[in-house]
Amino acid sequence: MTEAGPRFSPHRNSGCRLRDYVWRGRRCISLENETLGAVICVDKGGDILELLHKPTDTETLHQAPAGVSRPGDIQPSPLAAGAFRDAFPGGWYMMLPNGPVPCQHRGADYGQHGEATFLGWDAAIDMDRADRISILMHTRLRRTPLLVERRVTLEHGGATLSIEERITSEAAHQIEVLWGHHPTFGAPLIEAGMRIDLPASAALPPALGVVPDDSIVLHDFTRFDALAEGWFALSNDRRGAGVALRWDEKLFPMLGLWRMLGGEGDYPWYGARRMVALEPACDLPSLAEAAARGAAIVLAPGQTIATRIEATLFTPAGTVRGVGWGGDIAFAEKP
């Protein structure tokens, strides 16, 4: 299919537009149209640092107080989990080839959330027109023989950031990986009264029903397995903003839901963080455990697996069809 019009347009500040710049010593690329603004940190895992609903000036992703680190800021960590939490800027990162629990697999030690979020990626502009922008990115993991590729696209008149990804094994024999995504949402989207909607197939455990005010759970993790549909939505009626993700539930059949709503003790959060993460993945919490129970993604030599994830910003109009969760979120008082 032939693209209509020129592949690259002159500089502009309307319609879809790209900016390629250095922020805090790291290369970043922003994609923007009239509704959505996203910032991708090419030099730090290809992490999506910002996902802004422009009509209401509502940032949907958690912003860590220290922001993204400068090159050389983070020292080698003595923790088994590695330096993930020291380098955590908030935002949305890829989990590959491991999940949140450190493990050893096929002779390699993996820290928290694996390698991909630490690496620099190569990136180039694929399309730069007023009606459509896209970038191409790729990296190779160090401890796992894996090529990772990504195309990120935004179109004029739309509010969806499209992320096409594929991983290719460069091993000479079969390997296993844990693959998933970890968007972490925060203020101003996350506040008391915001709502999370999940597919009807995401049955809630009885303990997650209505919680009395005197026993509000401020830090928890809930696992939803065998989803019939791959989506969730977070809505904030007061601000008039929401964000929804869609993915292939056959590749990522489980969803982890993590809440940190203040009240936690000392390291690493010190009771000061308020964030909610929803994590579509093949399995959690570690590659070693996923491989042992046959839930890891298995790649033959040279095999490629591709998928697409879409993030859509919207203005809430009633409830999303599905299972409502967390409509009365409460927070611990700030110290």
C-alpha cells in the first residue's frame, strides 16, 4: 500500500508533531497531537515517561519526584533486585525477560523487571506528517539473546497511541522469556473517587469487595488470570479524563493490579507514594517461575513473536462495560 502525500513534512507546531531532544542528558522523543502528548525516553528502556490528556491537562502516568535519572547518577546496586527502584522515573516500561521478582534462569541472574527497561534503544523517525507520525526503535538484550523492536504511532484526530512490538530469538536453541508491560498511573489521574474498569472475565476475589473505612487496604497486589478480553480503563470523572489499554489476551492472558496508596513503611516508598499499576503479561512474578509452570513465552531459534498494544485517552461518559473496581479509593494521610 502506498502512503498518500510526502513521508516527511516541513517543521510545524500543529496536527501531529514529533520532537527529538535531550532531556537530563538522555535522548527523548515526544509524539503529540491535539488530544494526546507522549514522551518516550530512548536512552532509558524506551520508557514512556509521560502520557498527557491535553484537553484537561491531566497526566495519566505516575511521575516519580526525582524524575528520570541523568546518565551516571545510578550506582551499582548491592540488592538482588538490582538498581530498578533507584532508577525508577514512574511512567510505563516493558517487563522483559523477567518480572518483578529477581531470579536465575539458564545460568543468568535477572534483577527486578529484567533488562529492557535499563537499556538504551536505537530510534529513528519512520513517518513525520501532520496526519500521522511514527518512530521505529530497537535494542538487543545483554543477558538473553533477544532482538526487541517497536513502532510507536499517533494519528491526527485520534487519541490512541499505538505500540507495535516484536521480539526475535537470536539463540541457537529454545529459550524462554517473561514478557509484559507495566504502566504505572498516578496523580492527578489517580485520586479519591477515580474508577478502574476491567473485563467481566476478571472476577474479583471476595476480599476485594466493599472494604470498611476503618480497614482500607493501602498496598496490595491482585492477579487476574485467563482474561477473555485484554483491556482495562481508568476514569476520573472530576477531571473529565480517562485512559484505557487494549492488548492481545492470548499473548498476555494475565493482568496484575498493584496499588500503592500511601501508608507503606520505610524503603523504598516511605509512605509517600500514590500509584496504581495494571500489568498485562504472559505471567508473573518471575521468569524462573513462569518457565517452571509452562507459562513463559517459548521461542525457537530465529523465531519472532509480534503484538500490538493501544493506549487511548478519553473523556468519561458513564461507566465502561465491565467489572468496576476501586470506585472509592482512599489514601493514607501524607506524613
